[in-house]
Amino acid sequence: MTPPEHLTIRSPEDVLGFIPHSLGYWPSASLVAMTLQGKRLGATLRLDLPGPDVLAQPAAFARTVCTYLEADRNADGSLLALFTNNGWLAGPDRYGSLLAGLQWALGGAGMPVRDAWYVGSEYWRDALCADPACCPFPGRPVQEIRDSTLNAEMVYRGSSVGPAPQEQAAAVLPGSSLHFAAVREAEEAWLAQLDLRRGSRQQFDAVLEVWAALLNRPRGEPWLPEAERDGFLRATLLVPRWRDAVLMMAAAGRAAAEAGAGQFAIFRECRLEPVAPPAEAFGAGPGREAAPPGGTPNSRATETGVPRYGDVLMGIQPAAPDWERLDALDLVFQQLAPSGGKAAAASLTGRGWIAWCRGRGSFSAAYLAQALDLEPGYRLAELLLELVHRGTVCGWAARKEAAWQKFGPDAA
């Protein structure tokens, strides 16, 4: 996440107060590195603090941090925060070599470290100051960060800090067991019909129209339980090419989804009429139209033509995705996951991909791990989790002009 353009930062407490909002949770045992563009905050990176072997020879770790931050091509400085209770209260030397290595590497990369801090559960202090006159032991109360002006401003804007990804319950939303059972029953019934139409171009179009109508729903419109609709949506996610087309359509438009399906030659002759829930069940109806078959308003063709699926998956094309639709898709996936089963694994995988596109690797890893717990060997989840574990950054997250903004580009 990149900070809103008009965010006001006046003190170290403000910087440190922004970090939990940027990540979505208060980190622990973590190194958080932030780029600077003049006096403006840029990208935020969180990594697990390394163990003793790496601390003894931190050069490779420091180079890795540089590689990630260099994705912000406009960065001319950096900030570091070490969230830990291990060692720094008793003596800062535990991470002294790490900080020195990071300072050397980031300085050589044109992003000199301008400030660094230790943040524990009760106290925080300047990591580069050893003068007890201005930085007395054990430090300043963490409550100063929680009470900072910026933290209050973020809360006013609607931001909240939740539990760490690994502490969140796996896709638990309020709902009755009877409703979940009805959704699964509807899913089985729809799947029996859809299996006969997997190669149908007409059915593919019908599936995309249902999903597009949902993504067109006004922001904030409540999600009402509807077993037939949810069963249909979950059944469509069990067809990998349809699942992939939904992801592509949300990010890059209907034309990209259709081109991707054509690229993989999924269509064959089918004489069966397409099936779908009634239009009212998925948001179309009086006063609201479903998406037109030829494309949707969010079509994002590039100068070189319609984006390819692989380029969309990696955040290479289009230049910027349709974040509003990806946010809407994330909410739909959130509603579909609690009924369990392989469709829940597909929903969690979709959420994992969206989180990765947003630059929130910890959340992405948590969603993908949940998906693999539900469905071991789920291939797309495995591939995406490998990207996350390798530290691969989504192309959109690496570019400030394309990166997800929690409060939108017009946040004031």
C-alpha cells in the first residue's frame, strides 16, 4: 500500500503509526523498510527478522532488501523499523550488524537510511542514537505511537489495524449452518449442469455476465444471503478457465478475459442452452443492466493490444488494474469461502492473488496457506505461494502510479 497523497507526517511517531495501517496489522519480529521520495513516504516492505546465521553475515539479506525497495524507482531515501523485544532492551548490539549492513547497502543503492527505530511491545526508541541524554533507556512509551496525530487521521479515514494474518480465523464469517448446507447443495446441482457446458462459448459469456453484474454493484451495497446465486458462483470457480477469466476480467476487463479464453482454446461446439440464476439474484434487473456481451466499462486494452493472462497474473499489464473491481471481487470471494470445500480453496486463492497484487505478502501467504489446507495440491495456490515465498513483487505493487491505495487516489 502507498500512503494517500495528502497524508501529514510530522514526527517519528507518525511514521511508526502509519506502518500498522499500511500492513493492516501491528507487526512483530519484523523488519519494516519504507522508501522516501523527498519528504514523502513511498512503498512499505515487511520481512521477518533474520536468525543468528544471517545476523552474523547480513550482506546477502541487506542486498535482498535493496532489491525489493529498488522497485520504487523514484526513491531517494529509506526508513527502517525493527519490531522486536529480543535483545534491544538489554542492548542494541544484537541487530547492530544488520543495521550497519542495511545502511551500507541502501546508501550504495541511492536510498540512504535517514532514520531507524526499534519498536517493542511497550517502548520504542531511535536505533541510531546511543546517547542516553536524548535517548534514555528503555525508550519512549509505544502508546505515543498509538496516540499520534497520523494514527488518529488514519482512523478518521476509516482505516483499522487488525490481527496479524496468521492469527486471523480462516475465512470465518457470520452465517448459519443451514445456509451453508443450502449453498453446497445448490453448488452440486449447478455443477452437474455446468459440467455439460464447459466448452460452450455461450455458457462462458453467461458466467462472465453474472460475475460482471456483481462487480458492478454499488460500493457499500449489502451482501444478502442467496443460496442459488452463491452455489452458482462457487460452481463456476471449480472450472479453472472460468475462474481465471473472472480474475482477468476484474483486473483488466472483459476483452482480456475473452482473449485469454480464446488463447487456451477452451471452446468447442455445444448445443445446450446456457444456464444461470435469475438476473435479480446477482444484481441485474429493473434499473440495473448486466454487462454487455462485447465488453465491460473497465476494459483496459494496452498499446500493444489486449493484455495476456500471464501478464495480468504477474501485474505486468495493464499499466494499472481496475482496483475498484478487484476490491469488489475480494469481497465476493470473502462471502463465498465460508461454505468450505474446493470452491472455498478457489475463493481463498483469489483473495491471495489480490492481496499479492496489493503488495500485502503476509496476507497473501495466509490466504494461500488456508486454501492449501482445504485442498492440498491446489495448483494455482501452490504457484502463487511460491512467488510470495521467493519474495517476488507484483508488477503493480512495485510502481507507485499503479499501486493499490487503501483510500483511493483522491483521499484527502
